[in-house]
Amino acid sequence: MSNTLSHEEREALKQEIFHSLHCALPGNIISFDSETQTASIQPAVKLGSLPYPILTDVPVFMPIPYEINPGDACLVIFSDVDIDNWFETGEASAPNSPRRHSLSDGFAFVGFRVPENQENGG
């Protein structure tokens, strides 16, 4: 009995891995908490006909002060590892779980698209 995978089995495994690996997704801000600098975000793509789940408590990167409003565009990148311990303490520590590239471990970058109602100050 051979331990090698057929071409079809390798392709199926590759697709399974790619579908579970999250690197970056465009999204739209649903709500923003200026105190914690975190947002709830709806990814702006679908899985076939189904929307991605809403991402919650996503840390937002703001290199300059920027008013964040519902509907603003963003890019969410996903950490290689679980960020829970780092997010809680800000200190280097071991990951809390074996999660990798999880939708639970995103960071949002804002300012890519200015909504039409903000372009002219309105």
C-alpha cells in the first residue's frame, strides 16, 4: 500500500488548506469603539452566496487621527497565531490556543476609501 497521495487528493488537500487560511480581506466598519480602538467589521466578500461572519473586537491601526464611521472601508489582516494574550496584556507571551490565521485574530487598517459623504466634508 502506497503512502503517496494521488494528484486529485493533493489538490483536494491544498484547497482545504487554502479555504481555512485567512491572510487578508476587505471589509466595512459596522461599529467602532474609540476607547478600545476596536471595531466590528463585516468582510466585504462572500463565501459563495454566504457572507463571512462579522468580525468583533478587531484592533484598528490608525497612524493619524481619523474619524471612523459605520460603512468605512478597511482591510483586515489575520495574525499567524492567536492574539488573545497579547491583546489582553500587550506583552509577549505564548499563544492561548493553536489557532492559525483565524478570523478571530484580525487587525484592521482604515483609510483606504473615503465614503462619498465624507469627501466634501459632509
